[in-house]
Amino acid sequence: MIKCVKCGQVEGIMKAGYVRGKQRFLCKPCNYYFTIQEKDVSTAVQQKRKRHQTTIIDIARTLGVSNSTVSRALHGHADISPDTRQAVLDTAALLDYQPNQLAYNLVKSRTNTIGMIVPEFHNPFFPNVIIGAHEVLTRAGYNLTIMQSNESYQVEISNTKAMLANRVDGLLISLTQETNNFDHLSVFEKRGIPLILFNRVCEEIDVPKVVVNDFESAFMAVEHLILNGYERIAHLGGPLTLLVSQERLRGYKAAMQKHGKTIESHMVIQGMLTQQKARIYGQYLLDLAERPDAIFAVNDSAAIEIMLIAKEKGIAIPDELGVVGFSDNPESAYIGPGLTTIRQPTLEMGQSTAEWILQLVDAEELNLHERKVLNTELIVRGSSMRKS
Amino acid sequence: MIKCVKCGQVEGIMKAGYVRGKQRFLCKPCNYYFTIQEKDVSTAVQQKRKRHQTTIIDIARTLGVSNSTVSRALHGHADISPDTRQAVLDTAALLDYQPNQLAYNLVKSRTNTIGMIVPEFHNPFFPNVIIGAHEVLTRAGYNLTIMQSNESYQVEISNTKAMLANRVDGLLISLTQETNNFDHLSVFEKRGIPLILFNRVCEEIDVPKVVVNDFESAFMAVEHLILNGYERIAHLGGPLTLLVSQERLRGYKAAMQKHGKTIESHMVIQGMLTQQKARIYGQYLLDLAERPDAIFAVNDSAAIEIMLIAKEKGIAIPDELGVVGFSDNPESAYIGPGLTTIRQPTLEMGQSTAEWILQLVDAEELNLHERKVLNTELIVRGSSMRKS
DNA sequence: AACGTATTCGCAAACGTTCCCGATAGTTTT
DNA sequence: AAAACTATCGGGAACGTTTGCGAATACGTT
């Protein structure tokens, strides 16, 4: 602990020069310079414990060969005779050598690491995508570094900077709902680092994207409700800053229009659906004088909240109210009645995104600005099956 | 693409020496050496696109100062005058400088990265632990690299090696159910890299551990069943290679003994409970001539499987059969009747493990071989509430 | 004028690898 | 016997930072 000789503080002390065996410091708070005898410093500044890690050079020295030889032997280079290779391998095992990936990364300017930024972890969607991506990347010998933007644009920016600083070989990102500027992403293109958007994508920048067919899925869900005899269908949607919300809204509208249903604007609500918000909106909808006879929710947790409210109010599901969600959370299968929903291929999304980024990492040019659309599945359960 | 001039293959071609403007190669498959004119090689070997990243040196050159000055200016070292610092910052922004963390890591031999190895991702337990740890680490300026051992001892070993190679500053690990040798972990102690076991721990090595009170939790669960009038309670347990399974079994037995219930050995089943296994064991238990009137399962998915089997067989829950699970998966709240279970503080486990490792990373000595035990909570729902 | 101190910068050695360009024998081929 | 080739190894630069140890001024103070 270095203490300022004037104010006595220990925080905010900075190194500042050196003079004849004395370390000089600057106390930032009181802006005062002072010197300390070096021997005192060495005891005051905590010595970081730093065991010696055996390196390639150690092996080279004990064997009396050059480090190039050791390096090549360890990598199975053709130039090395079987005898020396074996000797190197033996002493490496003997000295308990572990390669230093950091040095390797520095010289190759390649990390064998793919970065992934997701907005949140709380609903099971992103963990599942991670499982899929993780599996593919691990098999290919890559590591996966995960960061969480926590739905904050600022955090997303700092995340991307950290990814750049750590020199990931590629980045998979699902955008924040706040994100409407994309300069922090175009940096990757300038640097030649492949970038793939998945799930939460945007149209503004021209990079590979992996999404599900949100429009068709919503269309399918709403049409399913209509075909089961529901007439006045409300939509509890997500924030319109998200393309997925826009698409699902579009699908809802298209299905309604196709079947000649009028869309009542006060029954289409968009917003960030926390549990409380979902409850408020749901109560609003179910308290309406002419309440809807079905609700298509943008995700399962909102749909389940609707079901709970309906139960409290004594509204029978599915006879008096049909409900369809989106995502097929695990609980949706077990709630009674089961929640009809759209199953998204989360694992597949992770896998195909990962496979794609691996291609791009090794690609010459990364101008394959395509878009991969994965198909969903309508899971029909009790919540939308009117007995009629 | 380099082709072997003998066998024509392109796979398995290795660099081998160099001679007068010619690159030499070895075709591994047919073990044949051959040379190629260097200019042909340069077109044949795909040039890795490699944009120049602006470095500290670039800034130094454009400003006519030394790189030490630039480095210090970027870090706010006290030695640098405000003018030059500003100049450095300006040109850094102008040249779009991004620090190279790899070089930093190499020279500091510190990565600001914590590694985490989990056996699986499929049940929500580990993702939740990750959320907690991630939050704490991010706030402290650390990155989190996650690997998955997939319940395989061999994969766990290769994961730990990769963690070592990548020089993580600390490791959080939850063991595989196969793991019964711990040499791959003692390496970390030799290297002075802090290591914490969580959830899936072992007694054989002396490192910090974070667990829940499995014994007390199981005791609590079984006692709850007994107090609700259940008599013949079966236990569907996990593999006994896992300490958690042992502890929960011990808790089950202790509760039974305390209340003078006889433990019928054929009603205590241990094993790796995949869905199929759970179904097989569950059917066995419920087909018994004198079947149990309650089952304490080691996890919720097994408990839910039991409930489904009971429904198929027309066994009423909770009147004819009480069921208690472990973990409080999301679906457990929504199944009918609700599943009584033990809620584990997953987020807290992640948080406290992360906080602990951060302390250890900066600690002088890491001999605080303690054990942190987190408390669980019995969530009582319908599946164990006999109406009687 | 001499000297002590403040302030600001630079040199160069690490950190641990990879890999280009040879070098040096021994072995064939012409 | 010269030339070409095979088989193994080494020297040393490069990757981009940090930082110990000063040096070189500028400014006061006796």
C-alpha cells in the first residue's frame, strides 16, 4: 500500500518517473508528487506471485536444440527427425509444458475464439442458441466467449470493443432493443472480422443474418386461431424497435386481413413485455367491455401471464379465450391447458450460425451478404382448441 | 491449393524446409518430398487477408514520440503532459486505434478472463449459474469463457488444458459424473491459478467449494412428505458417483430414520436419470405390488416424468401418490398439480462463486480452502399436499 | 553560479511463439 | 566428380504491449 505523504490517501496514487533509486508517485486527489525509497516500495507494492511457466525455450535449453526445433517438433513439422521429436515430446511432458496460447495468438494474430453477444439470458431462447453454437465451435477447435449486453446499447458498444480488443476471429451478435446505430458493427467490416447477426437483426447494415420466419410464423399462429373459430383476436406484441416484433405484427395483420377480420387498433398493443407490463396489458384487454376472444402474444411468458389472468377472472380457456404464444418455453407444455405456441429451432439457429461464421473466418472475401431463414413449427395444444 | 506431384492429393501436405527460392513440401499420405517454385506457392497458398491494425507504434510515429509515451498517455500515467496526452488521444481516435489485448496479456501474463466448465447446458441450472457469475465478472471488468464437458471426463481434461493454454486468471468448474481422478485440477494449484469447484464438487482435493446444502434439503423434502402423512416413500436418486446424489440419499435416509420409517431397499434407485431411465424406473416403482405412496426424486424432470406416468396409470396425485422434486425448474410451477420441489439459489451460486474467484485472483496466497454452503428453499405445491 | 527538484520523455528489454531463409551434412543422380 | 536432392537443424525477426531505469530539460533556491 502506497500512501500519499500529504493527504494520506491510498487510492489514486500513480507512478510518476524515477530518480536515483527512488520511485516517484503522484497523488491524484491532492495533486502532490512524492518519492519513496525503492526498497520500501518493493515491500509495499504487492509482488504478484508469478510462478515460472515452462516454455519452449526451457525445453530447447535442456535438450540443447533451438526453439525453432522445439516448436516444429511440437507441431509435427516434417523437418524434424523422429528421434528429436520424441525427445522434445518427452521433455515437454517431463517439464509439464503447457503451450502459451497468448503468444501463439499474438504472432498469428488469430485467437481461435468466436465471440457472441446476446441481449439477455433469462428466457431459455439464448441459452439454447448458445448450446448449439458451442457444440459446433468446440468440435471445430474454437472457443466461445459470451457477453451479455443486458438490452443496453451502451453495454453493447463496450462489448464489441472488448471483442475487438480480444481479437476474436468472428462475432455473433443479437442486437439490443435499443440499438439503432450500427457504427460499432461496421468497424468489424473495416477490420475484416466476420460478423453475423442472428435473431435480433437489423436491415441497416449489410452482413449475414440468421433469423426465423417471424412473419410466416405469426401468420400461421393467427390463422390457426381463426380456423378454430376465433373472431376478435388481439395481439400483445413486443417493442417495435425490434424487427422480430414488426414481422410478427405484420404476420398478425396479414392473417387477419386474409380472412376478412377487422383489426381493432386498441387491441393491438406493443411494448417491452416484462411480467408486470404483460399483466397490465393483459388485464386491460380482458377488462374491455367487448373483450377479445383470442390473444396472440409475442412470447410465451406473456401468453402464460394472460392465461393466469384469465383464470383469476374466471374466463375459460380455450372456450371463452384462445391463447397462442411464441417460443415454446418448457413450461408451456405443462400448464393446463397446454399453451399453443410457435417452436423456434434454437439449437439449429446456434449451429448454423456457428457453421457459417467458421466458413467466413476461413473465407477469402466476406461478401456473402445473405440471409438464412429457419422454419418454425406450430405446436397446437389445448389453449387454442375450442371445443365448439 | 498445393498438390502432391506424385499422388495428386491436397490433404496432408506439410511444409518441409526451403531451398534456393523453392518451397519444399512433404506429402504425408504417400511420404513423398517435392519442391515448388516460390512464386507459384505464393499464389497457391491462400494469402490470409490481413488488414493492418493501427498499433501504438503507428500513433508514436505520426506524433514523433516514443511508444512508451503513447502507452503511458493511453493509460493516464502521471508522467505525461496534458498536451501530449491529448495529442495521443486525438490521433488514437483519428487512426481508429484499438488496443491489442493479446499483446497486453502476453506481457502481463494475465488475461482478465475467468474460465468456467460445466457438464451440460440442458437443464436450466447451469445457465442460471452462468447468468449470476457473468454479471459479477462483467462488472469487475472480467470476461467469462465457458466450456462444456458434456459429462465426459476426457472432454473435461481437454477443457482444462485449453483453459491453461489460454491462461485464464481463474477457473470455475462443476465436475463430470465420470470424474474420479483429479490430476488435471491439481495442475492449477501448481501453477498458482485459483480454482473453485461448485455444485458438482469432490472431497479428494483441497480447494474452495460452493455447494447447496443437499443433505438438509433432501431431509427437508422427505420430512415434508412424512409430515403430510405419506408412509412408504421411495427415492429416485442420481448416480452415486456424484456427491450431490450421495448427500441427497443421505438426507432421505436420515429423514426416514428420524421418523421411524423403514427404508425398503428396492424402493431406492440410483442412476443417471435420462428421460427414458426415469420412465423405466418410475414404471417399475408404480407397478410394484405394494407400491410407494410417495416418491422423492433427485431432480424435477424425473419427478415430472413420475407424474406423467401416474396420470397414465390413473394414480391420483397427491392423494394416492405424493411427489417431490429438486431444482424448481420453470415447468414445475405450471404442471397440474404443481410440483413440490427444492429451489436452489442458482443465481446466488454463480454470483458468490464469481466474487470468490475474484478475491482469489488478487490474493497473495490461495490457501483459503473453505467451503461455502448456500441454503435452499422448499417450495410446497400441490403434488405433496394430500387432502386428508 | 551551483545545486536540488519537477516535469516530461525515450531506450530497450522483456512476454513466448512462429516461421522465413538459410546452412550443413549425407545421398543420389548425371 | 560435379550437381542435385534429402533430411535436419538454427538464427533471428516479428507480433504489440508494458515498464524499469534512466536522461534531458526547466525552474527555483540558496
